[in-house]
Amino acid sequence: MLRGLEIIVGMTAIPDAPSPVLTRSALIVPVPSAEPVVGRHRRIMDRSAVGGVPAHVTVLYPFIPPSEIDETVIEAVAEVLRDVPAFDCTFAEVDWFGDHLVWLRPDPDLRFRELTNAVWERFPVHRPYAGVHDPVPHLTVGDAQLADLSTLRRVAEEIATELPITARIDEVRLMAGAYEPDSWRSLATFPLVGE
């Protein structure tokens, strides 16, 4: 029994609109309280936002190919997260990866690291960021693929004046999508238990 777990089994299609083939999946922690501060910037400067992914901290990406996600996978993720408590965090600092990605640092970040490590331990083939980058907990605001450095710097300065953002972290969401606008969809939501 998957108590409290919401699994999305169907999607509402737009009539006459071709559905994109879902090619990627991710486990994320949505941060809705960040949307008023970063949402308008992310929709222009973050590929995941263009794809339909809300403001978030990544738990594990890339995850299992969507075509391989079944009830067994959902149950395994639910088992990993079953006793994980909800927690509060603050985003009070703007940071950078080099000069190409501006992001918000969660404090504390240990709980996000623990989430990533727990899921990665259960699914060891799926390394965070395919092993290309260290799994540093962060909330992406924008990257140099969609905005020039001067724009990123201006946005970083603007957002810094609107911090801190407080957030209650109470769910992990499994999403899947493609490299197409508005293609990402929620497949399952895993509630974190209250403290």
C-alpha cells in the first residue's frame, strides 16, 4: 500500500496537439514559495522552466528513462522516501557555477544531499547529473545557454534584494519530459512525513 502517494496515470491532452515523446525523467523537490521571486526569470533563462518544471531543487537527474518507469520503480522510490521527514529551509544566497549558471543556495543543504544519496543508493546506475557534475543542492535561476552573462548578473543582483525565501519541503515529485517547451509532466508525488 502506497499511503499518501499520488500517481498520475493519465494526462489531459490538448486536442490536435501532438504529445511529445517523454525521453527524460527527474526526481525533484518543488519549491513553490520561490516562484514569485524567480519564476519570471526562470521562464526565460532556465531550460527546465521552459519545459514546464517548477522552481525546484533536484534530487536525482537524469533518472530512469520514462519508458522504463513502472509500478515497481514507483514503489521503490516510495520505500526510500517513506520515513523521510518534511523540513524547512531558507534560500538566502545567490551563487554561481562558474560564470554560466546562477542559482540559489538552500540552507541547510544537508537534507537535500541526504535525499539524493538515499535515492542514488537505491538506484546506483543513475548517478546524479550522469557523473558530469557534483550533486550540489541548488535552485537554478538561469544559465548561459539562454541568457548572456550581463543579463544573468543583472538578474542575480535583482533577486538578491528579494531574499530570503523560506520553504517547507514536504514532497518529492517524479517528473518526465523532453527537450520541448511545456513537455514535462508529473508522474508521481511522494509526500514527506511531518516532523
